[in-house]
Amino acid sequence: MPRNKKIYKKKGKVIKELTRKIFRILNEDSTKSFNYKQIATKIDVKDTDGRNQIIKKLGELSGNGKIIETEKGNFKINEDREYHTGTLDLTSNGNGYFICDDFEDDIFVPSVNLNKGLQDDLVRVYVYNKRKSKKLEADVVEILERAKQEFVGTLQMNKNFGFVIPDNYKMYADIFISRGKINGAEDGDKVVAKLTDWPENSKNPFGKITQVLGKPGDHDTEIHSILLEYGLPYEFPKEVEEEAQELSIEITAEEIAKRRDMRNDLTFTIDPKDAKDFDDALSFTVLENGNYEIGIHIADVSHYVQPKTILNDEAYDRATSVYLVDRVVPMLPEMLSNGVCSLRPNEEKLTFSAVFEMNDKAIIKKQWFGRTVTYSDKRFAYEEAQAIIESKGNIIPEEVSLTGESYTVDDAIVEATLKLDALAKKMRSKRMRSGAISFDRVEVKFNLDENANPVGVFFKESKDANKLIEEFMLLANKKVAEFIGKGAGNKPTNNTFIYRTHDEPNIEKLASLQSIVSKFGYKIDTQTRESTSQTLNKLLKDVHGKGEANLVETLAIRSMSKAEYTTQNIGHYGLAFDYYSHFTSPIRRYPDVMTHRLLQHYLDGGKSPKMETYEERCKHSSKMEELAAKAERDSIKYMQIKYMQDHKDTEFEGVVSGVTEWGIYVEILENKCEGMVRIRDIKDDYYIFDETQYAVVGQATKAVIQLGDEVVVKVKNTDLERKHLDFDLISH
């Protein structure tokens, strides 16, 4: 049944968002008082019923102290109350938290104080001390801006109307849909509903169905639902595809003449075996002086995607490619991402390059940045390059050929791979000594059948070949940022540029992390920046391969600040770089396209453009990156639950990965699927949550089940739509 089904209707026309409109008027001049007639005039209300609504609302707001009556019938904003602007973060139980830079901690917002505020809405709140506990609480007085208007959910029809039950548990109210706004949807369909109104006296928002996705449980329906829940597209508009097809892809002699010609340099790519878009390639040449010239060559997307075009606007709107378990939703149409811009073997390509002369100690002697034309001699999968490294060049080609192409490796490529690996290890060692933090997390991957059903789970781990590419990409990103940010004088230039920054970790979160990992016998020292990074690295190394590894790594990542794009450089804490940008993946990241354009602008002698314009673009890119990451996590969760549907009779060993007042979360060791054991389903005792121990404690037996404990579980229930997995606890 729909939640909050009861709807209250008034006679006459209900004024939409009346509270918001009153606050907007009173905030225009907080020193001035307004009566109901003045407010009615400002919001164009002329009828008696509408004026009565205003009078009633003014009395209500005055009664709870949100506004004050200065003289009979005249009202102004209550400036004695402490008002703050920020965003909402809601919980599954209907309450929320107010997030604002004015406070160190998030402020609790009970459900009765949400005032129709939804997840991530920009709101104005009144903050007060709760009398008994003296803890701060917030009361939403005005919704300044809705974070989103469209929600994915399942339609439940009655005779003359329906409700859309949102997939997202943070959306606490079902959406009322009148018969005339069903848009052809049928009972039980997965749909997209857009909010159209939320009447003052209705517990439910009103909406209309804008898109019918299909039946719940259907694979494509669920994947499209994940994308649309975060406002991410799954196909390109026709005009975008058409503009891409009309691009000139010929590499002319005139264009080559404008560039550094590096087609004769030994060049190759190393990517995942199933990759289709190749952003980057490496070239390697031994110089007469014994040093090495190493080119990091990046697809020159900015040559094809020009400002003020439909292609550019679409790329900016998307800002990033989205990597789901069974597909990639690209930032650029396939003709560009997998074709003309992809650095495929045995094809000439237009590239943007960072070229370094480096000695045997991995010290840079010279550097050069600019547009190039290149030719990739070979395409490697990571596994193939890894085989060269592990065998020190003594490989049997047939055993490591993974790309489906004839596979021969000449001595020059073997020598280049081994030397690049040796240099990468020296660069990595230096970076770690400087305080970089190593998050070499194991990735969960699925073997899928032809219908995208998961038939197996495997783990992908970063090895030497992955780290080889990583180090040279980091080098290019760092040196490009230094080149613009410091310039020739080695001092900050204040030139507008796109930086990828990462602030220092939150001390309180690190203290919380220490409290948890101490239960496993680990320790982190937060006395100094150096001791923090050193002990975090030791922690991550010590837990690697152990049952609690994923739990500890996840908690460590959560203690870190979020990396973001900005024009305001503060350095990158996690990498221990003072300057860092994103230059190496313009096929899949719009910030890299902006970096290429700005770099060429400065190489051409251009002056610094307006910072504000680029800062706005950075914020948009950071936001879209975060949404893409959430969609990617949801798709993994979806596939894990789909996988577990076929394993309901299997007992699994797991580790307690979280403890709450309503249950314990368990992560299965062999496949990293996580589900919940509800406290009410643990039958051997009556358990109560103990926050201090991160545990639940049996009241009769005093048995303790705490974070990190190994347990045995069995699947109780799988919910694909809500992406939720329930376990029964077999033993602990």
C-alpha cells in the first residue's frame, strides 16, 4: 500500500508554496513589516479565499515564532531566531540532518520539522536547543531550492488515481497521480514521476508520469531506473549523434604541420582487456645521452569537441562517463569515444602530449607540452603487460594474448615495458615517502551471461602493469598543473586553471576510525600529517587480504575529504602533490577537456580568463561525478542482489561490517555482497544495540556481536527494486 496515502483537499484554489512566498517577501527587507493585503498584492492573490489562506498562514507562522507580529495585523521576519541556509540529508526512518558550514556537526531535523523538505534540498532553518538534551535541532522554515523534481518508482493504481512509490528510501512521501496524468502507465509499471505541486494541507506531493520504464525486475528497466534516479541519461539526443557524424575525421597534412610529429616513436596502450575507448598511450625512446624520452599521449578531444556546439553542451551536461556493471554510458557519442578519439592500434591519431626526458633515477631533466600526432604500434591488456613484467620479458605470447588480436612482442616493446615499470616503481616509492596514501582496493567484478545475468563473481586487483600506467598518468597530471600554476618562475601565477584538489582528513572522523580499527588490533597516529599518512598506509597494508579488509578500507576512505574540481588550488592530500589537475582522460571527463583548452590557451600566450565561469563548471563537474559514483555503486548492489537470488540455499561466511539499532550488516567474504540481519530475526536472545561497543548485546546470555566478528549467514530475502538484501544469522 502507498505510504502517507491520506490527502487533504480544500475548497477553492490552494496557493502553492505559500510559506516559501511569505518568507521571500519578508526577507526582501527584514526591517519592514507587511500585512496580509500587501502580501496578497505581491503574490497576485485577489480572491477572498486566497486572502483567508494568507491570514491563516501568517497566524500559524507567528504562533510558532517563525515570524513576529509587530503591531496588529503586521508581520516581519523574526531576526531574534537563528536562521541558517544549507542542505538536507534524510535518513530511512523519515528524519534528517541539516548540513551547513556554520556548524561543525550536522544538525538533527525530526520528521515533524522537515516542512516538506526533501533529500539535498537547499533550505533555510531555525536552529534551537532541545530543552531536555540541550542538543541542537533544526526546523525547516523555507525551501529555497528543490534538489530534484523527478523520482523513479512503481505505480500503484486505484480506481481513479494512483501513487508512485519511490525507489529511493530517502523519499519519504509517495507521489499522488491523478487519472489524467498517468501518461499510459499501467499498475505495477516502473515509471518516472515529476512533482507538479505539494498543496499545503496534503501529506503527499502531486505529480505526473513523464516516462514509463517497463516492468520491475526487468534488467534494462532496473538499469535505466538507476540512471534516471540520479538524473543521468542513457541515450544521446538525435541532434547530438548527427553533429558527431558530421565531424571531419580526416587528419590532413595541414593539421599535422601544426603539431609535433611523433608517429615514428615506439608507442603503445595498456588498458583493461574489455576496454573500447583508449584515452592514453605511452611512447618510449632511448636518447643518445642514455636518458629516456617518455611521451604521455592523450586523445585530443578538444580538437573535435569545440565550444558553443551541441556536442560540447551535451558533454558538459553529462560531465563524465558512467561505468555500470554491464555497460558504459559514455560522455561522448560512440563515434568519438570508441572511434576517432580512441587511440587504437595501427591508426594515426591527433593527441595532446606531455613529453619528459628522464634519467635512470626517474628524475625529470626536460619537459614539453603540446599538440601532437601519434601512431600506436601495439595494444596491450593489463594482463599481457603484467606477464611481460613478471616474466622479465621471457613470455610465451599464446599464453597471454587476451585482446583477440595476433599477439607478437618485439624486443623493443619488451625493453620499453620493463624500463617504464622500473621508473614507475621509483616514482611511486618517492610519492609514498612524501606522504601519499595508497588505497589499492579490490574491485568486485561479475561474469555475465548473454542476458546480463551474473553467473560468477571475481575480484580485480591493481598490479604492477596498472601501477605503471597510473604513475605516468599522475606524472602528466601533476606536471601540467605545475606548468600553469607555478609557471617558469616557480611561484603561484593565479592563472585560471582546473585543479583536482583533496583537502586534509577530518580529525574527528580519523578519531572515530582509530576507535574502530583498535578493536582489530590496529593503530593510526594522527599527531602530524606525516604520521597520519604513514600509519594509514601501514593500516591498509596490514589489513590487505584479511576478512576485515573491505570494512577497514571503506571506513578509511570515509574519513578522507572528498576530492573535487576547483580553480582554487589547495593541493591534493591523498597524492601528496601541491599541484594536481586532470589532463589524461578527456574522452570520459569534461574537466580534462577544459584542462586541454586552457593549457593550449596559455601555450598560445593567452591571458587568464574569468575564474568565476570555470569555478561554476568545476562545481557542476564535481556534482555529476558524485552522481555517477552513486549510480555505479547502485548498479553493483543491484547485481550483487541478483546474484544472491540464485544462492538462497547456500550458507556463507561473512564479517559484521556495520551495527545499528535495527540490525547488523554482514559482508560475505567470498563475494563481498552486503546484507542485513535484523535484530528481531536473531532468535537465540533479545539483543540491544550498544553504540559504545559497535555491537548488539544479548540481554539474557550477554552474548556480543560486534563490528568485525565472523558469522555465518543465509539469504532470507532479496529485493531488487529497493536494492536490499536480508540475511538470517546461522551462527556467530
